[in-house]
Amino acid sequence: MTLDDYIIANAGRGDEGSFLREFAESEVFFALAESPQHLPDGAATVKPGAELRLQFVKLEAGQLGLFYASKSDPRLGKRYGGMPLMRAAELICQLQGIDGMLIQSSTDAWFGCLKDALRGFVKDVGARK
């Protein structure tokens, strides 16, 4: 089962994110909202230190970084990047003013996770390595 499949199958069940450990190395994708450098259409390979602006969504729970479970999702747009879920969680935990992350499935199903739960996920997976 992929991360996308899991989110679709378990939408609305109120999962607190315990399943994230199983998908820690699964790649999640993000649309590039802006970049100060020219990037070709498609998947972006970016050098360390490059500045990228990710998309965010504002919900009642706060402002969440927006990721997609499938790179074929047309909502990604023409320019996108990807990283393992674990790295995305670490990134979100480091960003000021961001309350968590939202992972959109290839359908209308999604999973949202706040920073406290993400920190627990990062700590748990890091301890297992």
C-alpha cells in the first residue's frame, strides 16, 4: 500500500499520524510557488542553499505546508519537487509561523498533522535508526 492509498482508504477516521512511521521514506511532493532562479517544467533538482517558496494552506488548525502523495497529481503544477516524508516533516518543524503539514491524496482525501505530532514522528523514527 502506498501513502496515497493509505490516505484515501482512511480519510475521515481521525488518525493522529501513527501510520507516518510506515511511510517515513515515501516521497511526498510539493508545488514550487516561487523561485528566484529559473527552473524548467517538471521535477526540480535544486542545489543546497537555494531559496524555494512552498505552498501553504490556511485551515482552522492553522497554516499548513501543502504536500501531495502522488507526483502525477495535476494540482502540483508545472514545477514541483519531492522529498522523503521524514525530511518534509523535519522541514516543517523548523519553519517559523507554520503549524503543520497537509498531505493531499490523488483524490479529495487528505491528512493533516500539526507540529507537535510531527515532532513526535521525527523523534520516533530518528530513535529507530
